[in-house]
Amino acid sequence: MNLNGPGKYDMQCTAVRETTGAKGVILMVIDGDQGTGFSVQVAPVLLATLPDVLEMVARQIRKDLK
């Protein structure tokens, strides 16, 4: 499931999800060949967990920068 239709990097996101057997993938690309963008694919049941996952990632990045 995509949040709001396919993203710029939906094909790459699908490839990662399928090759890893993941139930969900958040792919963020910075200055890629299609510019900056992201794609999200998650099972509908996991959609509500995304804000917590992203907040956890942000906290870890801030911690690592210190």
C-alpha cells in the first residue's frame, strides 16, 4: 500500500520490499537520478506505526550527530 499513490521511486521501493521479504519499506532518496523523493509501501495494518518509526529514526539521527 502506498500512502498517496506511487512515488518517484516506487519501482525501487518494490524491489527492496520483494528482495527483503519485508512487510513494509520506506525509501528516501536524496539527489537521485529522478531528484529527491520517497516511496512508502506498507501493509495496511502497519500504516499506523509509521509515525512512531519515523520519530525513532529522527531520535537516533539526532543522537548519532552528538
